[in-house]
Amino acid sequence: MIEDKNQSRTDLSNLGEFALIEHLTKQFKINHKSTIKGIGDDAAVLDFKDKKVVVTTDLLVEGVHFDLSYMPLKHLGYKAVMVNLSDVYAMNAEATQITVSIAVSNRFPLEALEEIYAGIETAANLYNIDVVGGDTTSSTKGLLISVTALGEVSNTDVVYRSGAKPNDLLVVSGDLGAAYMGLQVLEREKEVYKVNPNSQPDLEPYTYIIERQLKPEARKDIVKLLKDLEVKPTSMIDISDGLSSEIIHLCTNSKVGCDLYENKIPLDPQVISTCEEFNIDSTTVALNGGEDYELLFTISQEDFPKIKANPNLSVIGYITEVSAGMHLVTRAETKIELKAQGWKNFNA
Amino acid sequence: MIEDKNQSRTDLSNLGEFALIEHLTKQFKINHKSTIKGIGDDAAVLDFKDKKVVVTTDLLVEGVHFDLSYMPLKHLGYKAVMVNLSDVYAMNAEATQITVSIAVSNRFPLEALEEIYAGIETAANLYNIDVVGGDTTSSTKGLLISVTALGEVSNTDVVYRSGAKPNDLLVVSGDLGAAYMGLQVLEREKEVYKVNPNSQPDLEPYTYIIERQLKPEARKDIVKLLKDLEVKPTSMIDISDGLSSEIIHLCTNSKVGCDLYENKIPLDPQVISTCEEFNIDSTTVALNGGEDYELLFTISQEDFPKIKANPNLSVIGYITEVSAGMHLVTRAETKIELKAQGWKNFNA
């Protein structure tokens, strides 16, 4: 835990709110022409000219969405940004600005907030995002980060969840289930640590899946790739809650059905081996695991030649009439109805 | 407290996230042409055409910003919106959309969330705001509301904190200190209640100041009034942390000084009488109390005739050269340097 480390420690109570925000945000640079005024007034002022504006927001709560015993604060700041950018990219938009609000208890020193902001800054620099506002306040308990992301998109580029048509192909970027299996490994090591704090875990076989959990990347590159390939998806959504739940959202919003092929779901070898080790079915993990932050989208069949050679993209099924329902076609070629089991935070 | 009431109670764990958000937001109407797509996709899509966009965000945390033993949940939802709209109006902009994120522990039933959303809806209807997105999640402890507000403003109308010039008049809307004194009364009644839960407090003499604390109003009407009067402020800020702190912000951002006249600070008679009862100096309350959500702005002297007859506006001082410093001119005509003592959340 951060507060157990023997490091320099500045109490937040030594700083006023304004000094604190100034201290944490002074290094942020403004890169976008659309940012007229960033931090420092009652509100940021932005100018998107003839572009449309997309807005999305997400909360990350300690003890619900992250566990500081294995989530470094810098990664937490980075991930809080990614979760939101992912939603912007799912609109086929360019992410341009974020606001960041943090509630933090007095048990955290200034240095902890600096770590979170370092992660936010890294994300902002890598993804070319202006940090234009926010709020930092105390909480009675725990840490909470709320990020709102803005982006811009032209009228012709914007992609909704509702545009999928029968015979469209269902496509997913990257691979699935890794973030969930990374979490399982981290949870296991936490239990081992409780029993024996001197144990030195060998996490080498799990590098990829742990990174997917602790440092996810939003797929800005896929939005660019599709533009370069001149493919406009007919519908798109990001995968935050598990493939199954997201497919159901796409199909419900588009009033269509689908066939998803189990043997087409992209899995990293580390996911497969770790699933074997934990004795979990890898398809279940991909369908319900969540936190992959890949993009799920549909394209017209005529666009298939443009994407088929790309190693970043997998065609995993196709869209059907709504009356056909939503199904998983298993390796044994049986059809099972798709069910969403993703989000369980309120059942904790 | 809400959970002690004998009322219908639906556990949040009985609903999934999507069903919950759908349930809470289904009654929201979209009124603005700039809202192309509200709740229901990865992000909202907005179109501001040739207008500039203003964005601001604020967090309200249980135990820090509000106390549910005297803050009704409906008022809390209302206030969370007002706090943000106030920042939009302080840019001389029209507020158009909000996103709302709520973290809530399982001790709150669905009916509690419904109350909060009822307050949000009331605010949205009264102030003509579209609710376009949000996030509802569980917390390990307590309740937290994060609102982001968007607004639109033309290039010629936008007002920053930085435009005040020497000889400009310093003007404030409404009256000051009431929200702080309302809080003092509520805190006192809470202590009385702890000793004697059967006591029936007579809050009649404090109606106005309690309402200012529990149900503040953002000054949309002042933005319209100034437009109607054809007065464009040279600088503007909203009063959330106390007059003193906000004047210092305006002057620092504008690189000017000021003379503030103690005998010009507008006080409601209930503030004066309650200050006497509590034996607190009413000027100190107005300077440092906070949560008034009035607008503080500067105007050119030539605009004075346009505003002088208006009962909503008080000229409380004037802007000086930066070298003259920032001062309060007391009733005894002595000059005291202005100091910010507003925000103390991290010192709690």
C-alpha cells in the first residue's frame, strides 16, 4: 500500500485547494486548437467549429474498480483516462480534452496525488489530450477518480451503436479476456502475500495479461486504421464489460440478431495457458471478463477485403435478422443464446 | 437519515447497471438542438455549430460537502447541478447539457437514487438542461456525485476572470453569507437532535438562509439580465468559496487591485439577525462563508447607469492599479488587506 512506503510525505492539509490544483496541473500543456482556455477560469472554453462534440464520463472507485495493494497510483491515473478515451474512440471520434476530478482521503500524501497525475499526464501526452479542468477534494474514505472526456468528429464519420444491418460482419480489435485473467493472477498473489509477505512471486509468465489489467490502452490506432483503410463501421461499441454484454448492446440498439463463432474469438496464448492453470473456460472469460477496452464493430461485407489481412482485427461473426436472436455458435457447432453477465459491481 | 425511514426499499443489487441507468434516466427529455444523441451510446454527441463550448466539473462528497442528516437527497441532486451551472453562467454562457456520475454504497436503496435523480430532473427542467450521460456505480462507503456541465457562448459574449481594468466597478448579484449561516443553523439543530430526538425546532426565523444552503439557485437570470441591459462584464466569476477569495481570483487573473467597501456588501436581514444570534461578524461571513453561488463581476463605469436601479445588483467597490493592492475599506474607513480564507476542506 502506498502509505506504508518509506518515502517523502507532504500532508494535503498543508496546501490550500488552489495551490494544490496549481501544483498538480501546472505541467500540463495545451496542444489542441480547439482548446481556447484550459484550467484557470470558472470553466474551460473550447471551439470545435463545424465538428460535432462527443462527451463521456466514467467513475473509478477504490475497492470497487481498483485495489491499491496491486494497482500502482500512476497506472490508476493512466487507466482512468483510458477508460474514457475508449468510449470516445467507440464513436469513431478523435479524443481532444479531458477533465479530471479526484476525491481523496487525508491518508494520502501529496506525493500520492502527484503519482496519479503523472499517470494522467503520461496518458494525455501519448494520446494527445488536453487536460482542461477538474476538481480535487477530500473524501472521508478512499480514493475516487471521475474523468470526463471530450472528442470531435465530423458529421459523416460519427458511428453509433445502432447502425448494424443483417449480413454485416462482426469484428473485434486485439484479443479478449486478458485483463480479466490478469486480475485473477493479481488477486491470487495478493492472497499469497497475506500469508507470506516475503514471497517473491514469479510473474514472468503473466506479463502480458497483468499489463492488460494494470495499463490498458484505448484503441486510438484502430480509429486511425479504419480511416486509412476507408472503412466506416456501420456500428461500434467499446468492450468494457465483456464481449457478450457489448454484442447484446449493439444488436439491441441496431434491432438485429447475430451469430458469434466461438472458434473465431481472438485469445492470447497467455490467456489460454492461464485459463488452463486456473481451470476456467477461456470462452467464458472472453465473453464475460470485461476491461479489455477493445473495439467491437460491424462492417458491410463489401469492406471485408480491406480488413481481412490485418492482424489487429478479427471477424468473429455476422449480423442476422432480429427474429433470429443472438447466439454463440460453439466449437461443437451447437447454438447457445448469448447472455450478458458482465457487470456485477452492485452484487459485490 | 434516509436509511432509517420506514419506506419502500429496493436493493440496488436486484438491478443490473444497465437496468438501473435506464430506470433512473428514462424520464429525461432532450430540449436542445445541440443535443444530437443523449444517453444510450458510448458517448453523447453534441453540435454547437459556431458557438464556443464551455465545460466545468464539480464533485460533491458525503461528509465533506454535505451531511445527509439534514440534506434531503432531492435537494442534494438539485444542488449538485446548481454548483456546476453557476460556473457556466460565470462565463456569461448558456448552460445546455450535463453528465451525472454517482457512486453510492449498498446501504442506499434504489428509492434513494430515485430521490437524487428527481432533484436533478427538477433542476434540469427549470434551467433547461439536457442530461446526456453519466455513470452509476457502487462505493465502499458513502455517496458521491460528480457533475460535468457544458454550455455554449458566442465569441463576443464570453467573459473571463482576466478582463478587469482599473476604474471598473465591482458588482455582485443578490446577497451574501446566507448559505453559510443556514449551515450554522442546521449544524446547531443537528446537535440539539442528538441530545433530544423529540425536539421540534422552530426554523421559521431561518427559512431564507436554510433554503440558500439546501437549495441554492445558479444565477441564469443575471446572465439574461445583463444581456437585456446590453452590459458585457469585463470579468466575471461565481462566488462559491466566499467573496474575499473570489475577488482575489478576479484581481490576480486580471492583474489589478481593488477597493471593496464593507458598507456596500449586500446582506439579507436574516443573515444580520442570525449573525447577531450566533455572535459572528456578518462581514466575515460574507467574505469567507462560501456557497452563495452569486455572480461577481466588473463593468466599465460607463455602464453604471444601466445597472444602478436594479435591485438584483450591488456595486461593492472598484478596481485599482495592481500596485495599489486589494483592500477592504471598513465602515470606520480604515483599509485592511483582503485575504482568502474560504476553502478549508483539506484541513478538516
